[in-house]
Amino acid sequence: MERPFLRDVIFYLGAGFWAFWIFYSGKIHLYEALGFLGLYLVYIVVVLVGRLVHHRQRRSESLLRANHLFEDSSESSSNSNLNIFIPNETLIEDPPVTEDDELENQDDSEIPNTEILARPNPSPSLSNIEDPHEPQEPYMKFYKAFLPMDMGLLRSGEVSIVRKIWEVVRSPVVFLLNLTVPVVNDDLEDGSWCQHMAIIQCLIAPQFVIFAVSVAFTPIFQSVNLWELMIMIGQALAIFILCTSSPNYPPRYHALLAYVGFGVSVIWIYLIANEIVSLLKTVGVLFGLSDAILGLTVLAWGNSIGDLITNTSMAKQGYPRMGYSACFGGPLFNLLLGIGIPFTKALIQNGNRPISLEFNPMVMVLSASLGVALLTSFVMMPLSKFRASRTHGFVLIGLYLALLTAAIFVEFKVTY
């Protein structure tokens, strides 16, 4: 844990100091924005190379340990006075028959199927409802993939009314996701393949992507816009899937749809994030709060609460190193790409003219907070021999509360 921890903290400190210097200078240039992206690429390369070197070191250490054990065993066998001989097969007696051996030798028909007896009752779902009037395959697959609600759950009397209401409330969102995001589930035998749903997604997903990023009306040719071109591309993909796949079996390229689904999911996150930022700006205008305090509190909590729950669960499941690394890797990703990508795009669009930035006391407090928190962990972890203790956790929580209080005081001009 020593080297990965020190590596992440050093990269994080470097990225934070660089961002602070750019804000302090009051301008950001294209090469500085590209530098954030380059620094993240360097970080990825360092992580991969370090992991490769670590695996090779462990392999060589295991080989050396095995050689030492072999030499020790050979020396002990040469110094021993034991006589090695091959016993006669007739002198070897059969081992006594145990109760476990008798159970293994029993006929399968005499052993009850404990798996079937111990199997719990299946939860109510659409697949457990046998209705002769329901459509058969492959239309049943399309019906289940297209429907945003679990009808078996709604018909069940064992499910609470709150769960049923939630199933109905979330159905519009699930319906939109079903129309735009392809899903590949390897846990199922057919990988959740549905030919009819894939054809519909080919027609709708491209249009959703270009309208979500506001490029639908970009002219491509003299009288052809991008959305018209995407209609033709979507139709071509739909015809390709219809001609090269079967409704009952997933095609060979089914795994590629997982990458398409990942890309469309990123667009969904981008769209929702823009709406959240707009709502935060509305709250800031209503209550007279700055963008910095909103980003420090509401936006930061909403963005990090998922990471907090995930990292905590990983640590409780016996993977503390993974959770600890995610605490630094996630914010480092947000810092480098969150500054690098938007500013690079904006600088390219405005003709590479530098963008002016406002340096205020809030930026100073936030930068100092990040530096103090990182330096505290950088000092305490080596002192505790790289063992995360409860004291370290309480110190970090106290630092966050103190720095949050200082940021609020600066926001409401209490300190000056």
C-alpha cells in the first residue's frame, strides 16, 4: 500500500497546486488545459507500469521462495537415513471405508435432491406468471425488455405498497433508458439479447445523443443537417442487425453493444449533470449564494455520496486498498479531466484566446483545504506504518468540518 498511496497523493498535490497557480495567475491558456489531460495520461501510464513491475516482483519473490524450499527439502532428504523402497502392491491394504465413502458409492436415485428441497420460493416476477394469452418467444422477450415495470411484482400480494408505488414512479425514466441504452448481461444465458429492442435502439439512440449534446442542427452538407444524416445511419444499423442476427440467439457482435450502452450512459449523465447545475444556479440566485459555495456543499455532496457508499462497502468486504485508492483516484479524475476537457473545448471554440479566471478568497480557502488534507494524510500514513487507524479517520473528519466552516465564513464575509 506504501507506493500506491504515496504516488496518488503526490499526483493529487501536483494537480491541485497547478490548478491553484492557474487561478492565481487569472488566465488559462490552451497548453495549460491540455496539460491537465496530459498529466492524467501520465498518471494512467505510471499506474499501469507500477502494477506490471509489482506483479513481476511478486513472481520473482515467489520463485526464489520456491527454490529455497526445494533446496532445504533436498538437503534434509540427503542428510536423512530413511530407506526409500517401492512397496509390494500385495502388501498395500485398502483404506478403511468411511461413512462419507458409503454415501459417495450410493446410487443417485437413493440420494434426495437437497438442492431442489432447499431452493427458496422464487420471487414474483413476470417470468413466473404463466398466462396462455401472453405472447410467445421472441415477442415475449421484446415485451419484457420494452415494459418499464415488473408486472409480476405489481400483481403480487407479498410486496409492500411503497415498493409498488416506486415501481410506477420510476417507470417513465426506465422506459426512456430502455429505448436508448443497450444492455448486455453476461449473467443470463442469452446475454439479455432482444433483436427487436436492439433495432428500436438503433433508430432512437443516435437521435438522442445528437440532441442531448446540442449538435442536431449542425449542417453537414448544403441542405442536410446532422439529425437527418443520423436517421439514415440508424436505419442502416437497424437493417444490418435485422439481417445478421436471430431473435433467439445473440450475434457474435453482441458484446460490442455494451460499449455503445456505456457511451449512451455517459451522455445521459452529461445531460442530467447539466440540469443539476442549472438547478443549483437557480438556488444560488434565490438565496444569494455564489457558485463556489454551491459547488463546495450541495454539488460536492451529491457528486461524492455515491463514492462514499461504494468505498465504505468495499472496505467492509475486505478490500480496503481498493476503497482507499478510489478515494484519491476519483477526485483526481474529476480534477484533471473536469478542468482539462471543458477548458480545452472552450479555448478551441474561441480561437485559442486565454480565458480570464476570478481569483477570490474562496478559491484560496478551497485550495488550502485540499493541500492541508493531503499533507495531513501524507504525514500521518508513514508515521502509522501505512495502517489506516481510527485516529486518522477522526482527524480527517475534523479537518473537513473545520475547512467547511472556514469556507462558509468566507462566503458570508464574516472574516473580513
